[in-house]
Amino acid sequence: MLVTFKSASSGDVLMFGDTARELIRILGKDPDDSKGIVTVEQLPEAIARLGAAIEEDRKRQAARDPDQDEIDKEEGRVGMNAPVSFSARAWPLLDMLELAHKDGVPVVWGV
């Protein structure tokens, strides 16, 4: 499943299913709904929630076991094979939400 987040203030943000569902849940919306909207009035809370989740993920990454880097190298999970963090996947949506808030327009998906 591919979810396309849209806003008049920026280009589209595309996310694959599980990541999109997790982001929608963090925004305070039902991840089982195929369509949704973050209204202009809801944008500040959505921005705060997503920003907090990104910061939490970054702290978790910073606190991870230093030996994990060596394990990743041994198992070939480096460079293009390295896993993409939640924060790296989420920041384009956060950027979209912030631009939408600045411009006073909603963010929608599934439409």
C-alpha cells in the first residue's frame, strides 16, 4: 500500500504502508482509514506530536549500543544497505505539516 500525503503548500510526500500507518497514528488519526485530513486547526498539535516522535527516535539512535555499528558492518548493513531510521522517513511529512501551517492549508491523504 502506498499513501500519498498532499498539501497545497508543498509537493506530495509518498510513504509505504506500515510507515504511513505509523505516521498517521502519531498524528492522532485512525491508521485504518483510507482517507484523512489534518485540518488547519489540528496542524499545531500534529506538528508537536510528530516532532516529539522524531526527537525520541533520534535520542534512541544516539543511545544505541556502540557495538551495533560493528555488527552492522559485519552483516553488510552499511551505505545503501543500512536501514532507514524512523526520523529520516518522518521529516518530509513534518516539513509538509510546517509549510501547511505557515500557509494556512490542510494536509490530506487518500484523496
